[in-house]
Amino acid sequence: MAESNARYYADKKAIGGPSSYGGGDFITAPEVSQMFGELIGLWLADVWIRSGRTEPVHYVELGPGKGTLARDAQRAMARYGLEPRIHLVETSRRMRDAQLASVPGAIHHHDLSSIPTEGPILLVANEFLDALPVRQVVRTDEGWREVMVGLGEDDRFVEVPGRQPMDSAVPEARRDDPPGTVIETSPASAAIMFEVAGRLIDQRGAALFIDYGYRHGRSGSTVQAVSGHQSVGVFEAPGDVDISAHVDFAQMEQVVRSREARVLGTVTQGEWLRALGIRERAEALAQHSPQHREALMRARDRLIDADQMGELFKVMGLVAPHWPEGAGFPNYQAERPMTG
């Protein structure tokens, strides 16, 4: 999965545009509407202001796509006096070029290790964790085994159970699950979360992780592949299709708490955007540009409706100890939506 996605993002124009959703292989929320990035920028500005406006401050984005989210967030943050240095964690040269066209002056990094350590970070990761590799173990008649990739007929890739017993890697409460049960974890995602939580502890700040996934533990494989906005076989064209897996946010929260950073909660994208005032923002934009009303309302609905992106996608908020609560999460009390 890691090798396939590395080649895929280096070679393909993966992300489609907002007009018809016909380009690329998939569409991400920032490409659906500018409202998405703007509300993220307002959320970050609000938390930063209420934390004391500490500078220098760094906007950090993991897997920033075409730079659309960073551009829209930057514009919204500037309206409230927040003008952080923009740091984009990206390894693909093709994607870096697109990002610099959207956000001139952005500083690129291969990973978090070179991000400055002085001053708080405001970190965003939208559809980033889902592309990181997962490990799976399956209960067979002989016990728990890791799901591996082997060669079947015609030298095609197939899933095969490994030979090495993996019972010790399974939580004791799950070891008697019935044959066929699959348990999925993402050590790569946990490592990223551990590092981000450490950054929040050491230099303060806030983080938003937005991805499709689930808030409570579950069984079964979630690995999937997409090409041309359609589901395809995971082994159909390695390196030429997007392979992803749903994020287990409960596991991610546990990792963050192990470092004593604060988890604000994990809510659906629809809940979060409504709490931040996306409906009011859409109406304000429509009044300013009535010729675009239908498109604006269609984009709003795509982002928040339960049968589109609103329910499947989740938003997890993190902050450093002693930083304020963030809008859209259970403990936050606000008098009015954050419409900007």
C-alpha cells in the first residue's frame, strides 16, 4: 500500500476539480468549495487568538493536495491578524509544484522532523491518514495470522494468511473471535499521531485531522481502491490507483492521550461544519453572487449531508494542554456560528 501510493501520487493527477468532478480519480472537500478551507482557517484563528496570539506561529499541513485548503485557510486567517508561516509536508514533486502555484512562498518538508520547533503549530491533515498503510490480522482455523500479499494464478497479487502465529498481537478480549474476523491497525498513522501530539506538548498549538473513518472500534477490512471516481480491485493496478483505508479515530485518540495532549473530540464533518456556520456562510456568498447560488448550495450539501460527505467523514480536534476548547466540539460553548 505504501509503495503503490508513493508511485501513484508521484505520477498521477489524482485530485479532480470542483466543476464536474470528472477529472482525477477522486474529489476532496477543499476542491468542493472554498467554504471548507475558510472555516478551517477561522477555526485556527479563533483558537490562536483565545490562546494569546503567540508568535512565531506555523501553519502545517500534511498531504496538502493541490494547496487549495492552505490557500483558502490562509485567506481566512489573515482577516483576523493570523499570518503564520506556511509549511507543507509533501514528497511528490508534481504535487509540490501545484501547491506553490496556490500558495507562493510555502515551505516544503518531507516529514515533520524539519518543521521549526519554536512557536506553536496549527496543523491540518485532510484525507492524509487514510492513505497510510495498514496491517491486518485474520482469525483462521489455526489461529491468528497476518494478512499478507502473495502470488496466485497468472502471477496476480492475492491476499494470503501468513505462516507466523500472531495471537500475541491480538488483544486478549478479541482472541476468541470467530474464524474470518479481521482486525485492522495502522502503525504508520499511530506514529504520525504520536509525533504530532508530542509537538503540541513541546511547543503548543492545535491540530485538526479530517478523514473518512469511524469513531468506535470495529472488525473487518476497510482497504479500498478508487480510479476515475469508481471502486476497483485493490490489486487491479498497483501504483495506478488510489488505495486507502478507513481511519480508526478511537485508536488515534488513545495515542494522543498517551502523550497527554488534549483530545477535543471526534465529530462528523457535517456536525462540525454546521457548528462553524457553513449554512450562514453559504447564504452570505449566495447573496453576494446570486448567479452562483445553486452551485454554492450544492457544494454545501455535498460537504454536510449524511448521504454524501457529512456522516462518513470525521473531524478530530487536538490542542496543547491549557489551550482553549475549539468550536464544533462537545465542550465548546459559543453564542453564534463562526461565519467569518
